[in-house]
Amino acid sequence: MRVISGKARGGQLKTPEGMTTRPTADRVKEALFSIIQFELPGAEVLDLFGGTGQLGIEALSRGAKSAVFVDAQDSACQIIRENLRRTKLEGQGSVIRGDYLDYLNRCRSKFHMIFLDPPYAEVFLENALKRITEVDILHSDGIIVTERPLGKDLPWDVPGFTRSKDYKYGKTLLTIYRKG
């Protein structure tokens, strides 16, 4: 796994052993960042299910101002910190070990962009999306970027947000919700 573009382009990212983390495929990641490329410069980003940190790190590499990475597993947090060091982006990222809902409930920061790429088999995506709509952590022009498997539905009507079409890449769907 690598950083595709930007100042850390080509940087190799460490991945955990085993199947506890499912990294986003390069093809999907490239498509995603093509969709949001003009919204990245200066953005403050939340990578809510950090995993390896690849989405937040790609955003930083492409011009985001800062990124907060949240993951419940200590091993994932260690990998994110290592990947920030490898890409020389550690000054722009902060890593928080904790449950995603606990983080959302106590978060007092505002973001321009939130990445939601949780474990596919869980209801974390639906719960996170619902909670984000209930708390005020997105700037007025903010977006939520979701990644999910084919067959997993998301609501069209989310209070205060407009949903994009689904972007399909193999067995993966990307959907963007825009605030306002």
C-alpha cells in the first residue's frame, strides 16, 4: 500500500498482519481522491475509522491542512503513527485511540471532511452517519465520504445533508454527503 499523489507520493505505508484491517484498494482510493480533489487544499479532515491511516494520509499528502485519526485498536493507532512518520506528515496528524461514538460525543472540533470507512460487516457506518448528523462537527460546506460494500444500503434522506450518487468500483461503493 502506498501514497498515490502529492508531497508524500510513492511513500510505502505499513499494514497490519492478518485481516483485522481492510485497506482501501488503490483503484478505489484514486477514484475517491479524484472526486474530492478540489476540496482538499487547506481542509481539516477526520478519518474516523483510521485503520492504517491511508485515507487521512492521502488527504494530507494532497494538501489537507490537518487530520485527526480515530481507531479503537491500539495496534492500528501505532501503525497510523508509524505511517505518519514514514510520510513525514506527523506534524499535521493526531491519533486518538478510542471508540468512534465516544469520540463523536465529546468532539469539539470542526472538520471540512470526514472519512467513514469502517469494518464492512458491522453497523458502524450507519451509526456514525446518524451521530454526525446530530452533532455539529462539520463546517457549513463540509462533506462526509463513505465507503461500503455492494448490497449495504445507506439512507438517501439524511437531515441537513444532500447525498451524491453512488460511485461503484468493483464490489465497493463510495457515497458523499454534502452539508447544507
